[in-house]
Amino acid sequence: MVEIRQIREDALRGVLARCARWISLKPVGKKKEDIRWVEKTENPPVTVVKDILSLPPGMLNVPSLIAVTHSPIIHDDGTIIAEEGYDPKTKTYFAPEPGFVLEEIPDLPGEEDIENALVILQDVFVDFPFVDNVSKWNAVGALITAVLRPVINGPVPCWIVDKPQAGSGASLIQSAIHMAATGRDPSIEVIPKSPDEWEKRTLATLLSGRNICILDNISIRLRSDIFAAILTSREWKGRILGKSEEVSLPVRCFWMANGNNIQFGGDISRRIWVSKIDPQMALPWQRDGFIHPDLLKWIQKNRGEIVAAVFILAKAWITAGRPKPEKIMPIGGFEEWRHTTGGILENAGVEDFMGNAMNVYLDGDVELRQWENFISSVFEVFESRPWTAADLYRRLNSEESGESLNPPIRVMDTLPDHLAEIYISKPTGFTRACGNALSKQEGRRFPCGYMIRRGQTRQSAQQWIIAEIIEIRTNPGEANDERTEGN
């Protein structure tokens, strides 16, 4: 099995010992005129080993290796590297599983070739209860991404499979994609619980050179600044466990994750794409009548045909001039992935890929929904008038005391979770916490049409204003003129 391992001093010393005979000259003889020099075999000096390890990659006459792939490699010109070995253009080593044979791929794929390829890729997912066509084609896009990840020169978003209950098949879908791309069963991981664990786990994944990583059965809100940052990074710096040295590694991994009714926080919601499945039964693991009862075994047997189908679509896109997709909304930070995967599918006539992107962003971000509800209710109370965190606190107290309210709306019921927790557990700290929270949201334009902005300071108290946003939209792709209403 070919894999990337970080080489240490003792290992490099052994490699050098096998590459050459290391000798030293030792003087023999007591008198100066009788001294002769004799060769003595030695181990490579530690100073030489440390010097090599300290040199930057550019100073070593050694090819750079950024990943190991188990699927063939396709170049920008359509050339397919299907023989085991190192590919200097992509700096990737192709290490096929024993017995893997890539099916024949036409030089100029025609419409019939494309249609057959789409049928083969859909057949992988024929037994899964997708809620709509978008979810199915998002899964096909994930399979294409997994196979082509070594040649997508840029970040790739995390693919999520969301389901209402356990046993629906999310883990199997992602295991099937892993099997199709690598020919082997996946190494399943659970979601890290702390920032330190996120950093250690992601660094270990990058050090291994793995192309695919699966986070299984997410049961908590998916929120991590580290994970969000690494999803949009080309290079990642981290400290090796147990050492003081830092390493900089290329990010060439494709993350997948699954769970029941997953909620997202922070910036994660705009760095994912989602497929939803729903078997619509109480005990979904008891389903039967599958077309592929042993899916992973079927994929392993037909892997050469499945991977070839991906390359047929990719080659058809390349021969068409690598057109950019027109119907997929722009996704900041993932332009190369959108161009490649979206372009391949759109060129093949698939129009539903990523069709749920906006809904995923709006529905999946729990914090966004909470803040939208909160500022909408606050606007009902104060309208466009300036108000302070203390004014809001007095309003909440009035609601709790049962006073007659005008307007009769309860802001308390729409407080974001962390503000509600502070109001209940530590009310004396609410105004400060609320002011800090508002500062972090200042200038943010919410999809509901409001924006929080800073007003004047009166008697050392910061005033806030919720402004209505009016967007004057022009043709797609042209700039938008925006103006705000409110003082």
C-alpha cells in the first residue's frame, strides 16, 4: 500500500545508509612516517541528516509529492495517466488497487457516450431515497469531485448528507463514493469536539496525503472556525504533535459528513453543499428489495466502469473547451471546484446540480435564522428609531412582568440562544453581552431585508438602528445598486 509518511531523522539516516557507502579515513600507525589512512565504514553523520531535513523543498533535487490517488489522473488537455507511478504535472502518485482496470475511454466522447456515463453514475445511487433530483445530482457531483480531487487546483466544499433519522443510508452513500474513488473501505471518523482536536485531526489528515475524509453521524451543531478555514485554504500551517516545529501542507482533501437534521454555525453553511435523503418509514434499516443489495461489493467489481464514466464526462467537458457553468450560483472561495464539477455536469446536460444552494445557506445556518427573527421582532418594536441595549433589556423585563405591550410582540421569544442564556442566567451582564453581539453583526445585510448599524452615542450608551435594505437588482452578473432606509 502506497501512502505518505513524514520521514524522521532515524528513517532518513537509514535511507541514506542504503543509498551509499559512508566511509571515514582513520590513521593507522604510531610514528608519523608510518601512518597510513584506512577506510572505515560508518553510518551517515547526524549533521548531514539534520541538514537535509532542514532544507526547503526547492533546494532538494527531489520531486514534490502532495497526494496519493487510487484513481487515474486526467490533465487539462484530456491526457489520462492510468499507469501506476508518479505524475510530475500534478505532483501526485497514482497507486491503483490490485486488479483495477480502467474501461476504455473514447478520445472524443459523443452524446451517446455522455448519456451512458450519466446512467452508470446514477446507478451507484439508485437505491437511496433522495428527497429530490437536486439531492441526487449533488451526490453524483460528490462522486465526480472524489475521483477528480487531485486535479482540482483549489479548495473544495464539504458535502453533507442530511437525513431525518438513523439508518437512512447516509453513511453508506459516502462509503460508496469512497469505494468508487479509492477501491477500498473508508476510515470513518467522528466529529472532533474541541478546537485542539480539530487542529490535530485535520493536520494528521493532511500529513497522510488522503484525498477523502468522512465525518460520520454528526450529533452536535457543526461549527468550527478551524474546519471553516481549512475548507477554503490552499495551504495549511500547523504544529506537529509532540514537536515545536511548524509545517505548511497543501490542502487536497475532500471532506464529506453526515448526520440527522444537521445544524450549522459560523461560516460553515456557505462552505458546504447538501443532499437530503428520507426513506419515510419508522425503521428504515429494515428496507429490502435493493437493486444492489451489497453495494460496496458491486462498486468494487464495477469500479473500472464507474471511474471511466467520470472521465468520459470530464473529457467531453475538456474537448468542449472547459466551459464555465452558467446556472450554478457563484460560490466564493470555491471557484475552481465550481468550474470543474459544475462545468462537467452542466456540459453533460445536468441542470439540477447545486440547485438547493441558497436554501441550504438560509435554512442550515441556525444562527442566521435566529438573528433574522430577532432583528425582525426588534424592528417591530423600535422601527427605525435608535435604541440601546438597555432599552432592549427594559423591553424584555416588561414582557416578563406581563405589562401591556405596544406593539404586542415578544422579543424574548426570538433572542439568539447565547443572549437568551445570558438574560436568564446572568441578567446583570445582558446589556454588555448584547452590545458586543450587536457589534459583531454591525453592517451585516440579512436576507430578510434588514441591517444592523451603529447610531450615535448618548450619555456613554451606544445607540443602534435597524435599517431596511432595498436592493435594486439588474441583470444577472451585473453590479447591484443598494440603498438603505432609516435614520
